[in-house]
Amino acid sequence: MKLLNGRTTLSIFFMSAVYAASPTMASPAGNVYIPLGGDNSIAIVDAATNSVLGKITGIPNVHGLAGTPDGLYLIAGRNDERPVGAPAPTKPAAVSADEHTAHHAKTSNKSASKSMVTSSLSVIRLKDRALIQRIDVPGAVHHVAVGPQGRYAIVTHPTQDAVSLVDLMTYDVTATIPTGPLPNYAVFSPDGKNVYVSNAGNNTVSDVDVAKTIVLRNVLVGGSPEHLVLSRDGKRLFVNNIDDGTVSAVDIKLGKVSSTFSVGSTLHGIDLSDDEKTLFVASLGDDKIASIDLESGKMRTVKLGPTPYHLANIRGTGKIYISSADKPMAWVLDQASLKVVGEIAIGGKGHQMVHVIGN
């Protein structure tokens, strides 16, 4: 059996640890994979019909999720920590407080030494939805990004004030790079040479050189930057600033904010339309979704609640999915009208959604 890195051995444990009900053929619109945190699973949703096809189970406390560019694998991150050398718990303790507050406290968790805790990434093969590898990383994983060539993943560690660069050919952590307090989200440049990381604790976005594994510059944005989306040409980065209720548009070449959009309270999910003329933003604090025309700057909003959370453009369908921070469901909105055209019972709190066409 050929693995992501070309190896032919496969642990019986990995084969049996993760399985959905019989894998089903994806529709032409593909599937959306939604990590469900404390439910220890990933929901599988048909992007054409908005129907739940099943779950990938046995992925503890999964929050960060990204797909490889070939559409063959998911990389899932655990949002918990354990002492180095301790066995990984099969089921994490239930989260007692709202995750949003825990993730975005003003100071990092320094109670655990940076050198004494670990967490893990899971590599999931979508053909049969089998877990083929677990990779230890130095701290809880909040979000995950995979580079455009599929060689490297970046994972953010808010409690460690750093990100890790993971080689998906060797399954090694090649570097852990300090970026700033509470690194939250990460996106790769189109050529894969740079990765941009939001640091919620000091209001900056770090520009990281992937080859040199160093921060080249920090761009000052708004208060507590979190989720990011980058234009396909790599020229504009949009940053949700939750404390300000604003979105910063960063000119990558100049390394500074070129424009700012005032949206609402406690922003969270953000994404671009297929033609990149419209920006969609979830405003968790005041139960609304904003649609911003990037040419005119005009904004439309619609009420949606409770607590719209992660948001994803479902490419080629004219829809966006928005999960709720308080209910085990996601809304389906028509992008043009912003009308709710469906609801999906996903069975947990939906986090970093991944749309994969072909699997």
C-alpha cells in the first residue's frame, strides 16, 4: 500500500483506528470535511446535496484541518496537550468552557514548559478514510495549512507562541518557529515559499520564509487578528481582527494594511468568493454574516444565529457553509442573496472546514 511519503509498511493500529461507514463516492461537487472538536470525529458532507454521508471517527479533539492539493489526504490537528512521553489519551476530557474564550485569552498558557508537552497530527487517506500516520508536534494544534506543492504543512501552537513546519514526505517536524504570542491561523503563499501567520496576542501577521524557517517581517494589523484568507495571486491578505470587529486588507508587496472594513463584534470565519470580488465574514458576537464587495467597499449583512463561527466558500456551488459555536449544526447560505437555503446537523461544533473535490 503506497503511503503519502512512498513507504509501503502500514501499522495495523493505524488501519483500524479511523474509519467511517463504508466510503461513498463523492459527487462532482465534492465533499466538505468538518472537524468536530470534542466529538472526536470529522463529519463528511456531500457538497451538492448538503447531506451528511458519515463521519471519520477516532480523531481526538480535532480542530485544525487541511487537505493536500491532490485531494488525497487530510491533515488533522489535535487541540490538546500531554506531557512528553505520556501515552495519548483516546478520548479527551470534555471542554467545560467556551472554546473561543480559551483560544483567545490575552496571554499564552505558560503553565506547561514548551519543551515538555506534545500533541499530534493525523494523516488521513481519503480513498478509504484510514489513518495512516500520527505525527507528534510540540504543542496543541489550533489550525493547519498545507503548502501548494503538498510537501509541507504548517500548524499553529497558540500555547507555545510558535508554529511548526512538518515535512509530509518524511513525517518529521523540520522546524518550530517562534512568531509571536497566540499564533492562530496560517496560509501559504501561492508559490509555497512564504507562510503568513496571525498572532492574536500582539496584533501582527508574521511573514515566514519556509526555506529559511525564519520570520522575515511582522505586519501590524488590528486588535487580536485570527482567521485569514489570501487571494489566489498572493497579493492581498484579509485578516479578521476580533477585538476591533474589523477586517484588515494587507498589501503583501508593501507589507502594510491598505484598507480596513468595519464589520461587527467578535469576528471569526472568513473566505472569498470564487471570483474573489466578494469577501464573506462571520460576526460571532452579533449573530450576523457580512458580504463585502471588494471593488466598491459596500457591505451587506444578514442576521444569522446563534453565534456563526467557521465559514467556508464551497467552490463551484454558489454556497457558503457556516458552523455554529453553540449548536451542532451548520447553515448553508446562497452567496448571491445571503438567504439560508439549508441546515446541516453535523453532530458537534464545527471548526476548520475543508472542501475537497473528487474525494
